[in-house]
Amino acid sequence: MNIKSLLTAAVASVLGLTLTSNVFSAEPPPAAAAPLPGPAAKGVDPEIVGEEKAVLTIAPNVPPPIKRKHSTKVRVDLEVIEVVKRMADGVDYLFWTFGGEVPGLFIRVREGDMVEFHLKNHPTSKMPHNIDLHAVTGPGGGAASSFTAPGHESQFSFKAINPGLYVYHCATAPVGMHVANGMYGLIFVEPKEGLPPVDKEFYVMQSEFYTKGEFGEEGLQPFDQDKALDERASYVVFNGSVGALVGDKALQAKVGDRVRLFVGNGGPNLLSSFHVIGEIFDKVYQEGGIKVSQEQVQTTLVPAGGSAIVEFGTNVPGTYVIVDHSLFRAFNKGALGMMKVTGEPNLLVYSGKEVDAVYLGESALGGAEGKAASMEAEMKKAIATDPKIAAMGKDIIMEKGKRVYTQVCFACHMPEGQGLAGVFPPLAKSDWLMADKTRAIVSLIKGLSGPVTVNGQAYNGVMPPSMLNDEQIASVLTYVRNSWGNNGDIVTVEEVKKAHAESAGQ
């Protein structure tokens, strides 16, 4: 070794470097022993004890509160299936669903749970689908891991870190179309300490649909992309269809119950002004959080893709109407439900009607009786000379009329035509309705205001023009004039057209 090499080796020795081909390189210190992989490195959470299968429920039902005091592994199995279902009476739609239902099935887990999610896309589906759960902390809320072709199943897991009420929806492109066809629901991550106990919990979710046909137009209706882009909803509904929460499907409670509503808005476009007529929300958990953000609230806003939890007590029996307080949506597009409360009256809270006196004000509207007689004579003559009228199937007209009534009229006049005492006159056994067919037709065409007496009781309200077409007016009047103790003849389209023309000239 020459002098240069000796000097180089000496410097390397002093500096702790390794000499390789006359190039100095740092020699790493001896590697420390690698730590043994702990539970987190293995994907095992030490807080998780046992496992269970999630209880999933169809709206308006909610899974029971979680009683366990520890976190567990929860398996959720949710199937995507595309099915034709009822949108309204006489109207069908091809819904894309989570669990065969709109909204999708309600999921309830506990804060700290490890959720193993299985998304299955039915072999009959035409489209691939996935799921974005707003409760998930991770790319796309799970959408990136759950893209599933028809006839396939995807699995991913997430820890329910954040308690609250969250929307889930399909996030496959075009996202708006998948949501507009019914792909949304709610998942509640219950806080570890739970929520205060209540007597009844219900699942209510608003959304809108965009169909080629207008509201109530019969048949299988396709999706209308242009209406969706312009946010011109044909239907705005609770729980997936018109009338999903009315009649025998209404929410049920008793006087003295404390009620909690888990409210969601699937959108895809519209904000909900959620309101229960005749109730005050004692507590509102705004935007689905778990802290009470406001008390004594009349109407609460629920954004598209958002939620709210509302609570209230029931003090007085009766039927409480649930609406989006953007009222044309409620009374003309379907955003209307009911909660029926049974029990004893509480006159200290609500007396009912105490006085029903006549009040004429400065002027009173005149009736149409003068022209009614001549119009009625012309109608009878037309009926007698038109063979088409006699050949019409009354049962078909009645069925169509029932559909119109349940979509448009029942909210004020009640499902059995009983009306609302002192406010909306009854249609059942109605002397006013049956006395003058033409007057009844005109009242739907032009609306009705001013004093009327029905079955001996005075009413003085306002009924706006119905906005129904001539066939709908004929069928609904035939239905109400032949239901609930009424016994009349058919109201024909020709009669309505004639009344329409004559009323336009007045």
C-alpha cells in the first residue's frame, strides 16, 4: 500500500467512514431491532370486543338504541337493486335503491365500532354502483373502495370515529343521476353515552324526483335530465313516494310520548324547510350533530345531503301534518306526511273550537246561484243526448278520481272526506257538494272564497284554484260525489269543459 493509500485509510478510520474504491461513504450504525408489530400495525383494534350483524330497518322504522357499553365489529350487508315501484297512485318509476327501498335502509352503529361493510350489486342491475357514507373518514367516504359491478360484491372497513346522523348515497358518475333515482339513506353513529331515551323514534327522509311527465301523469315515468339540471322537480316527497306517510302509513304516537325524528334530505338539489304543523321542536340537533343546537324551533332547515334530529312531546291528540314548508312542494308535489296521536284531550293546552259566530265583514261575496240553474239544465240536456256518457265506466272514473284526491285534496279535507271542524268543510255527506254539480265544478276551476254553509255549519275560508286539468276535475268530483255517504252521477269531461268556458267569460 503506498503512502496515499495509508493516509486515506487513516482518515477514514478517524472519521468512521468506509472506504470503497477510494470513495468515502457513511456507514450506518448497527440497525436496532425492529419493534414487534402491535395491534394497530396488524389492523387489530384493542378496543373492539366481539362482533355482530347490523340491524337494518325500512323507513320510517329505526333500529333500537344500542345498549352495549363497548365497541364491537359490526357487519353491514347492503344490496343495491334497481326496481320498479310506486311513485304515486297510477305512477311508477324505476328506482335505484339500497336494500330495495327508498330511502335506503337505516343503519345504526356505536361510536368506536369497526364497521365491516359489504356492498352487493344485484345481477339484474344495469349499472355499477358504490356508496359514499358521510360517516366514513377515508377517500370518498368509502366510494373509492366500493365500486361494484352488477353481480359482484365489494368489502371495506371503517372505524366509526365521529358520532352523528349522516347521509349515505351512491357516488358513481353521474352522481346526481344516481342520487336522483333514489340512492340515499341515513347512518346514525350513536355517541358512546347514547342519546336521552324517548318513547318513539322515526326515520323520515325528503328527496325530489324529476320525471318526463308532470306530477300525477300516469304510467311508468322515465328520469328527465333537463329538469334535474334546472332543479324543476316533478315530485318532492317523504320516504320515496307520494303518500308514504299518510293514512294507515302515518306515524303513530300517543299523548304523553316523547318523539324523536331522524330527518334526512337526499336532495339531490333542494333545501328542506322541515315543519310539523301543530308541534314545536323542543330540541334540534342541527345538521345531524349530537349536541342540541337550538330549542323551541318551529321550522328547521335540512340541506341537500344533510340531516337533523328533532325531538318534541305530544300533548294533544289529533293528526299532525308533516311538511316541507316550501308549501307548493307540500300541497302540489307530495312533500306531506302525517303523525296520528291518540289519547285524551288536554283542554288546558288546546281547547278546540270555542266560538263559531257569523262574521260578514264589510262585504260578502255573492253566490253563483243565479246562473247555476240554467247551467244545470244545459248540463242535464247534454248528458241525456250524449251516448258516450252512458257508456263510460263509472268504476274507472272513480279509481282515477281517488288517485287525484289522495294526491291533491286529502291534506285539507282528510282521507275520509271528514274535513277539519271550523276550517275545512266536510265532503262526506255534504249537502253543499251534492246540491249543485256545476257549482262544485266551478269551485275547483276558480277556487272558492267567502261564507258557505255545509251541513248546517258555517265556513268562511279560501280554497285556491285547483290547477287540475279537465279530466282530473271530472274524475275527482265523480269520486267525492259518490263516496262517504254521497250518491251522485258521473261528472263528465264535457261538463267541466263547458263550465270552464262559461266561467272564463264571467
